[in-house]
Amino acid sequence: MSRFQPTQRRSFDEAESHYLGIHHRFAREMFRHHAPAVLRYATARATARLDINGRFDQHPDVWRFIVLKYDDGAGPGREAGEAWLPSWAERTIVRDHTNFLREVRPFLVDESVIIDRRSNQTSMHKYVVEFERDLDASDDDVAATRERLRGMMTELATDRFGLRLYVENRVVAEAAMVAVTEPGQAYAGSTLPATTMTHLDEWYFDHPAWGGEFFAAPALTEALRDVPGYSRIACHCVDELVGVDRA
């Protein structure tokens, strides 16, 4: 999973237009025809962020998330990772990054499906929750806060109307990035010695009303106001486009 910001060298509308009209089109066709190890490629634009009142009235502090799911043993950070993407495709992607984005943060994650109630629905509304720790905090404080919030959210999810899927993504490592024309546009080919991000969890509901109802629960709103060990816990409402799905 990756997160990134729009370039500062163009207007937001220009970056959005380039991403959707050019980069996303290239990526989905390239993954479809030239990267069989990619089982799923999805992009999600953040539209709003959960605020301290339990409402999605706050402006997002991230532009987009990318989700890439690989066949076992493939993908960056894996032993067989060299073959997952053609070298010409990676060079093209990095060159095009300079046209629309900056500050890419790619994370290798381990996925666990906690709740799966999918049935015959044909669309879902998605939320991404980022858990970012304070590196000066103790591991015990970080673990205790994470387990408290995870337990509360899982309990709130019991028989929750409209909830279809909860996926927990534990961050294993963060890839190092280097600047081209702006920070974080090219892959350094290594991982950082440590990362502040601990989890990027995905929640899916039938309708934004049901997702908003879930995240507005008073107990959760109160709990998110006191998060020892974490410098940032951000829940974003996102619009997701799935470009490739072989899963």
C-alpha cells in the first residue's frame, strides 16, 4: 500500500487530470498485460477525513492511496521481487511521477481479513484508517493503544448494519524514496530502518451513511481523542477505482 501527495509544480486540477487520464490508464493496462504477478491494483482518492466530532467534515491530508496485491513470493521487498515488474515499466512510472505527484510512501504490509460479510452487492464505500506512531513512544504504549482501538472497533462492528469488509494491514516495512524534481518520486531500492506507520486498515460499507454512522459512534470518537503512543490516527473516506483484479 502506498500514499502520496499531488505535485506542487502544477495546479491540483492539472495533477488530477494527468493522474486519471494518463498515469492510471497506463498503470492498469501495464499491470493487466505485463505484470501477471499483480493480482489486484486499486487506486483510492481521499475525499474527507474524520474530525474530532466524529464527522467527515475535515479536509484530507493525503491525496491518494494505492493498493497492489501480489502473487505469493512476488512484489517489492520479496525475494522474488525482481521479476514482478518489467524494468521499462518502472522507469516509465518514475518519469511520469514528476508530472503529478510527490512524497510517495510505499509500505509492505501483511493483510488479515478480520470481517468478511460480502454477498451479492455490486458496489461498496471504502475508508482507510492510518495508524502512525510516535517514534519516541514506548512499544508498550503503542501496542496497548492499537489493541484498545482494534478491540473497540471490532466490537462496534458486531452486527453493524451495512458493514461488509474489514481488512487489517500491518506494516512490515516502508520503502525508501528519493527526489527527482520533488521529494519522494523515485524508488531507492531499499527500505527505511524504521517507519512511523504501523497499520493501514481498510473498511468497506454498503453506503457512506452506514460508514459515517459507524465512525460517529460516541465511544470511538472519545477514544480517538486520547491515543498514547500515536502521533496520528487518520480515517479517510475514499473513492476507489479497481484497475485490475485477478484475485
